[in-house]
Amino acid sequence: MSDPNDRGMRRADESRVVSDLSMLNSAIVRPSLMESRRVTIGKKAAEVRSSAQGGNWRMPLKLDHFQVTLTETDEKGDYVVDWKFHREILKDDKPRRLPIKLLFDRIQLNAMTYLGLYNGRSAWCKGNGQVASRIDEKNPEHRKEVECPCDYLKAGKCKPHLRFQFHLDGMGLGEVAVFRSTGKTTMSVILGSLALLKEQVGIVLGVPFEQAPIADIPLVLEYLKKTVTDKEGKTRIIPVINVKCMLTKEEIREVVYKRQEFYKRSTDDLNALLVRRNEIEMARERAEQAKILAPESPAAAAAIAEEFHPDTMDEKLVDIGPCKAKQEADDLKRLEDAAKRAIPPSVIDAIAEAGDDDLGEEPPKQAPKKREPKEAPPPAPKEQPPKKKDEDWL
């Protein structure tokens, strides 16, 4: 006769194995999901330009709709648009709404963030707001650790990056679509929307914020436009990407319970399951955070550099060394509040340090800070490619 508790013990053992594998593989072969689609709102212009160093490049252009591409490129170096997906699944060649579902319950596993500076089509420096991995100029084949953030963030060369992964209709289990952005408004809106969704699901189920399950809930990725006023009083229109849920609270409860239908346990047992799932995802998040700071493949890094860092493609950067930012009392309180909302403090701090330029708001005035002497002077200005009208391209 089987033990009635055997089923629960087997689930716990399987969960521990998954957790152990996540931690083990982070040091050997990091587990990852197959990125089979790219969701973007931009492409490269047809015109080929020559840079100051004699290289060729193409200006990034914005679109007024989403474009879903494959991860392969054509002979021109452009990502191949998945027209079959557009016409058979989305039923639209120029969609402004995409039905999506999250993969994980923890916000940071769905929307991973980091600070990045790409130079010469490679990831020159990537950090998490505390420590960064940077190419060692004395030995370019190796990377060194420096404190993060540094003056490159304030100079606008280093930018907050968002890698938002999700599931699209018609995709198989194990493959994901990815949307990338360096737009401060879009990053803030997406992270804020996911935090609000998680809070509301927790209220509906009566569970703590960290345990609220948000995976598999039908959501909408929406392309919006917003009129903002810059510091000079001029108005302009910027694209903003938002995530929203169109379900009622009753429908959310039904979706979540249907997801857990296999267990058919009591409320206490469901809560215990959510606690265990949160522990597993916390272990996986540690592995993903290490992974996100690792340099991408040459092709992936070149694509990110061309799209989000065209102004540093040919510039020779000077290693300024570690320069840890000091926090004022109000900044520390803001970080504590952000941590309670499960939004990565490094991202909130990076957005504040960089200045909310796309919202056209003046940054808060602070007392002048004492600076430590730099190891080397900043790089001399060189001829740069024409800058985009918008300071942050999504």
C-alpha cells in the first residue's frame, strides 16, 4: 500500500533536484532557454555610412509597431522577419499589441536588468549596480571586476539595459521571445506593471507578494506613444512599451487555480507549493544574474552595440577605474522602497543617476559631492556618427 504522503515527498525531492541543478550548472554549464524570436520596434536603415575609423554602419530606425523576427540574419545582416508568424498567429503585419505569457513567477527572471557599455561591437563592461565585469585593457583577452556604477553612466555611455523574455502564442515549451530596451520610460513602466500585477495576484489569492504566481496569466504587450516635454520646454512624442492584464480578479483566480489543478490540494497545501516554487526560482535567479553579466556571443554583442550604442562603436574608451557612487539619505530610502516592490534596486538607481531625460523632468538638486581623482583623463572628443533625435532608443 502506497504511503499517502509519498506524492508530496516526491514533489519536494524533485523540487530540490531542480534547485540543486540550477546552482550546480551555474558554475559549469549555465542552463538557458532557447531564444527563437526577437520582438523589436526598430530596424537598421538601408543606407550604409562610413565611420571616422573607416568602418561601415547603419543608423537604427524606429518603427511605429512591433516586429517579430527570427534569430537568424540575411545576407545584409538584418534579422529575418517571421512573416508566417505575423500572418498566421498575429493576423497582422504591423501589430501594436502582442498576447504574451510570463515564464516565471519572479519578476527578475522575466525582466532581467543590467548596466552595459558596448564598444567596438563587444560588451566592454556589464554590471549590476554593485560590481561590473570589464575588459582589461592591459590584457584584452581577460576581464576584471570593478565597482559599479561609474562615471560612464553619468556621461551617458553606459546605459541600463532590459532583457524581457516571455512566451508568444504558437511557441513550444522551451523557447522564448525576447524584447530588449534601454529606454528609461519603457523600463520603468514594464517593471512597475509587473510589480502591480504580482501585488494584485497576491491580494486575490491571499498570499505574500513574493509568493504570488504570475506565470501563464494571459497578458498584453502594448505599443503606446506619449507626449513629453524636455528641459527646454519643447514637446516630442516617444514610444513606450507597456504590459497589462485584461482579466478580472475572478478570472485571475480561475487561471491560477487551473494551473495548479494537478495537485487538487487544500489552500494550505497550495500555499506551501508556492513557497517551494519561490525558493526554486530564487536559486535560478542567482544563476541568471551571473549569466546576464557574462559577455554575449560576438554576433549578439554586435547587434546590441549597433542598436543601442552606435555612438561608442569607434570610440576608444579610457579605463577610469572603480568609482562607486555615494548615496544620499533620500536615495537610500528610495532603494529600500524599491526593494519591497521587488524591482531591482540597481535598475531604479541607474535610472535616477542617468536622469529621466525622456520624461523631460529636472533631476533633484543635490549638494556637490567630493570626487576622487581619476586614474586617467576622459577620452578626447572624436568625430561621432549623427546622434538620434531621441536620447534613448527602445
